[in-house]
Amino acid sequence: MANHERETGKSSKSGKSPQSKAPAKPQSETAQEKLRKQAYKAELYRLQAELVKVQEWMRTAGARIVIIFEGRDAAGKGGTIKRVTEYLNPRVATIAALPMPSERERSEWYFQRYIAHLPSAGEMTLFDRSWYNRAGVEHVMGFCTKEEYARFMHQCPIFERMLVEDGILLRKYWFSVSDSEQQRRFESRLDDPMRRWKLSPMDLESLKRWESYSQAKDDMFTMTDIPEAPWFVVESDDKERARINMIAHLLSTIPYHDVPEPALKLPRRPRSTGYVRPPLDTQTFVPDHAASLR
């Protein structure tokens, strides 16, 4: 049997978060059966329509939402983020996927460069990996010192409490994938020229350090799964089920409501005033490549 992380999503601290309605439960093998394509597409579209309503509610209420996506490589974070933002205004729902820190950023307070990406009123930020890099890859791969790691584990709950106290709606999702499924996804990327770029030496190194990453994740949960900002685990061996479950849960934690749509009416085009456009042969058009497909 695959060595699967079986997180329950329960907080390791006492008390419950107001957005945590019920403790998550690991899904049975039967529940992991693939969703029917038609049912998946229909439910995903319905949930995406609700996300559009959340966007309008954010605008009118001045709400600020931060969503953290963490998990192992190839756990399905990117695909879920894509579905969350598919119909949202990219000026309102922004994705923060930060590269390696520069020399200058390495000299800053660790959380400083992430703070620059926090949302203003009426905005949402989705972190495709976040400040938790320090508790995961940096710690496991030795990219930070023991002192820096210990300082992060101490400061992170304090930092997140400050965000929540200031009114930010903070949601943290851990995408859990089994070792066998991660292996299968890595192998499929090796043979797919359109997705091979998703594999990096760091990804391959993670295969050899499975248990080290598991220990790092467990330690991270122990210190940062707080009532004000709990972790929610998304079982992601089935990517489509994971997307549906994550979006549905997110919607259940946000106190949004329908916002009346403004009445819009297309105006009549004004009559021509006699303006004559320049000849078409004075402009350079792209070739009609589509015509070759007939």
C-alpha cells in the first residue's frame, strides 16, 4: 500500500476556528473513485460561478482574502489555483508565486517580501507556495540555518494572528498526495514535452527525501495549525475531486452574499459623421494561418 500522508485537518491546538465547521476526515478508498467527467464539469462550473459572487462581495465589502496552497511537488496545487481564478478578474485575484529570494531579500526580515503581496480592500491573493517554504524545502534541503528555521516556527503563528486580527480572511490548504501517485505524475511529466518544464532537479530530489518532508510537514502542523488560522488538508490523489472539495470548502468559510448587479444597457451606436478610415493595404495583418487548417 502506498505510504500516504493521512492528515485529518484537525487543529493541534485547543479550540475551533470560526471557519472550521466540522473536522475533516480521511476519504475511504471508495470515495477516491474518479468523478464522472460530466458531474465534475457541472459542479466545477457551479462553484466557479459562486467564486464570481465572492469577487463582487469582496469589492463591495472591502474584504481581503489570502489563500495559501502548500503540499508536495505534483500534488495538484497549480491546477486547483487555475480553476479558482479561471473566471475571476486578474486585477482582483492575483497569484503570488515568488522565485528564489535575491541577495537583498535574503538580508530582509523573512516575511517582508511576502507582505508586499498581501491584498488591499476588495482583493484576493493566492499564494502558490508561501512563507511556508522555510518550514519545508528550505529546512529539508538545508537552505536556511537552524536558527532561521526556529525563528520562523516561533514567528509564523504570531504573524498569522496579526493578519487575522487586522481583518484578513486567511485560509491555508495542504494538498496531500501519496508517494505512488506522486511518482506516477513525475513519470508522466518526463514523457510529456508540454509539461516537462514542471520537473526540476529539486522536484526529483524530493523523491529521495520523502520521509524528511513528512517529518517537516508534521512539525510545521504542530507549530502553525492554530485556531485563528488552521490547516485544511485536501486529499489530492484524484485531482478533480481535490479541486471540487477545496473550492467548496473555501466557499463554505467565506461570509459572502449576492450583490445586486447594476442595470446595464448597451447604447445605440452613433450615426457616422463622415469619417473615412485609411485603406487596409496601409496596415500589416498577421497571416491567416487558420485558413490552412481547412
